[in-house]
Amino acid sequence: MAAKIKKGDKVIVIAGRDKGRQGEVLSVSPTDNRAVVSGINVVKRHTKQSAAQEGGIISKSLPIQLSNIAIRDPKDGKPTRIGYKMVGEKKVRFAKRSGEQIDG
């Protein structure tokens, strides 16, 4: 099944250590059922200096399970599920909570 969450979507974490936090999806890996969300699941990595980058402690966002995030409803900002409907000849996503169309 294709992932209903796409790059650029505004999401809310619904489970795990970052529960309740919000962010934007930076990338999605449907085969692994994971997504990288800005500011979510941030870890610190100690890196050696190389010709390409400076050494030190670097913060980076790691992937999070798709089942642990939900799209933000465009109307009230609460977590919602996604549905699909046809508008003319085009298939669009909509929020099941409010019925609002989701851009993107």
C-alpha cells in the first residue's frame, strides 16, 4: 500500500518519546515504513573531522515509524486520518476529521 504521508506534510507525533510534537516531513521511505520529520527523533552524533565536514557533536533527525505520526488537520490542527476522493478527473487527499482538502 502506498504511504498516505508525503514530503512536505505537517504532522503530529502520536506515540513515542516525542508524542505531541509537530514538524514537517523531510523525506519518506515507504519500503521501510519510516519518515524523517524536522525536529523529531533528534539524536546527537559525535563525528571526526574530515575534509568534507567539521568534527564535533552534530544533531540530526532520524527516521520515525509512519504508524507513530498523523497528519495535522488543516482546520483545527489536531491529528487526522487521510481519505481520497475524486475532484473532477483528479484524485485528492482529504482530512477525515473535517473533510478539508489537504494540499500537496
